[in-house]
Amino acid sequence: MRELTRGEAELEAVRRAKVEVAKDYIDTISTLVDLVADPTPIEPATRDVDDDYLVALAREHSADLIVTGDKDLLEWEDQTPPAITPAAFEELLGSSVD
């Protein structure tokens, strides 16, 4: 097996560091979230049928809100549960601290 050049060794060190950062990120996220089974499919509810998965998930787990920047969800007529922007959610959180 050939020896790595200095540049190759540096690139390998960066790659390994990035892998470690990614593992730490996944470990952190894993402690903050609840993993749940996929929801039971629902009748089409939004303009973008791919968003129906999120609506079904939110409904099945009694979410109070869907926080999203997705225009289709934000303009969705039914709004059960309501969809709000991240900025509106941040504002909501800020007003609950006061």
C-alpha cells in the first residue's frame, strides 16, 4: 500500500473530522426528537400530495402546529393543524417568554 502524500493526508484528516462532526450532530438530534412510525395515509389534503405525509403525521401525533416555509402548506385551506412560518413560530415563542 502506498503512502499518502501530505495533501492526501490532510484531506483524509478533514474527511474524518467531518464524519465525527456528523456523528455528533446525529447523536445530539437523536436525544432531542421522538422517532415515530409513519402515519396512516390520508385522503389528499394539500396541493402538493407529498405534503400530505406531514399533515397525516402532524394529525396522528396531535401536533399543535406545522412549522414550515413550504408555500403549499402555508396556503393550505384546511389548516388542521395550522401551518406557520419559522419566523411566526419564533415570534410566538418570544411572546410566550414575556
